[in-house]
Amino acid sequence: MISSSSVFNFNTVLTKKKLNEVNKMTKKKWFHPKRETGWKEESSARIRRANVYGHTVNEASGRYGRLLLAEQQMFALSNVTTDPGTKMKAESDAKYFKRKREKMKKKVSKFIAKS
């Protein structure tokens, strides 16, 4: 049986602000990542990236593997979040790790080509 508190009154006009409040109250965390990243939206970009990269120590070997893992974690977060601010920050962090990884890959390929 449906309780009276869960029935939505369609005659009520909801403003955008009120609708956001209702959505925040009913949201449940459904994405459970496999590992802790230490990423917090309110931190600066430098701190967020250091935390994510720092939490990859035991998970991957080598700098390239750690950068790849950090990139994958951030893309996963940006794909599942519904908050636009979180999505934007997670995407920018993922792109940062991708640039670092690709730059490292180019350096290694140049070194191998010289040998």
C-alpha cells in the first residue's frame, strides 16, 4: 500500500529550487566504486589530483599504470554523477591524467626510437 506521504500532489507547482531540494532528499548513492580515491569536490584541483594519484599506489605498478588507473577512476565518476559541478571537475581531472599519461608515452617512444 502506498503511504500518503509518498504520493505526489500534481496540483502543487514546484519551482526549480524546490524541485532540486526534493531530488536531493530522495537521492540514494547507487554507484559504489571498487576503491577509495580520496576525491572531494570542494578541494582545489591540485589537491583532488594528488589525492587520486596517491590512492593508486597499491593498485597499479609504475607511473604509467597509476596515471591510467587515476584517469579511469575519474572518467567513471564523471559518467555516473548527476551533479553538473562534480561532472565538470571529474572530467577535467580525468583529462589532466590522460594528458600526463600521453605525454609520458611520447617521451618513452622517443627514447626507444633513439636507441
